[in-house]
Amino acid sequence: MVLLRHLLPVVLAASALAAPALAKGKGGILPGATAKDPLNIDAGKLDFFEKEQKLIYSGSVIVVNGPSTLKASQMTIYLDPQNAAPPQNAAAGGGSKDRVRHIDVAGPVTLVTKDQVGTGDKATYDRAQNKVRLLGNVVWTQGDTVTKGDWLDYDTTTGQAVVGGGEQAKGGRVHSVLTPSEAKSDGKAEAKPEGKAAKQQ
């Protein structure tokens, strides 16, 4: 069940999220999505705060954007004030502009793409940087490779993921487990490289 405050502003704001242009550049909001992919959100409750121009989704939040799915307990979307209430025909594509400025996601967070799965304590999306960031106890899995760190940045434009191990002064490290093809049959994992940061494409 979704609770709507100020029904008309919420409908207008929701139509903004359904409009084609969601993010600058060719990337979408979630990994693998394009700027033309809609942002589909399913949640138990929606609160719209007109003055702050933000929407708060809570209760088993499920977000689908292109080929990617994000699951969390709560998601807050901040809209550009000048674009928060688009014309009535915005849902049909008229007057479509960038609407989503920033997103904060409260976890536990699970992000699933075509061939990757990421988990963390929380997440953010920033349109200016075109980046999704997972924070806290991050685990990034791609095929047989598992990488653990304190944070992960995913560039939605280039498709590059960077995993970091926290502050260098505190000894933050990244831990990866790469399973050779030969080990798939006998169950042995051999390579376990460590480093300050790990990059995946």
C-alpha cells in the first residue's frame, strides 16, 4: 500500500521519473541502463515532501532500471526544484528534462545486474558524477570473482567499477578471490590477490 501526501504533486513528480531523460549522458541511473530506460519503483509506502522536493519510498523497496534491479529498505529521491512539477503531458514525453538529482538508499542494499551482484550497507546515486556508490561491508561478485571492500563506485557512463578498502592510514584493504577454470571441477580456489583498490569492467 502506498501513502500519498499531496496527491497531485506526487503524481506530477512520479510522471517525471517515468519520462525518458533521467540522467545526463548515455548512462542510466543503475548499471547497464541507458538514459531512455524508465525508473520503475515498487514500495510499501511513498511520502512526497513538496517544500524539499524529495520523495521517500519505504517498505521492501524494489527498483528496476533497464537490466538492473536494486532492493533496499528505503530510498530517498531528490529532484531539481525547477523540474519537480513538469507539465501535464510530461508522462507522454512532452517537455522531458533531467529530474533526478541525487538518491540515497538505506540498506541492506542488493544490486543485481546482468552478470554482477553487489551488496552493501547503503548506497547513493549522484547525477552530476553519473556514479552509483555502495558503502559499508561491500561484496561485489562477477562470475567466479568475489571482491570485498569498504566502498564501491560504479560509473554508469563508462561501466567501470572501482572497489576501495577504506582509508589508507587505517590500513584499509581490498580482498579478492579469483577461481581458475580448473578449480571449478575439483573445487579448489587458488588465487587470492590483495591490494589497495580493485577495478572490474
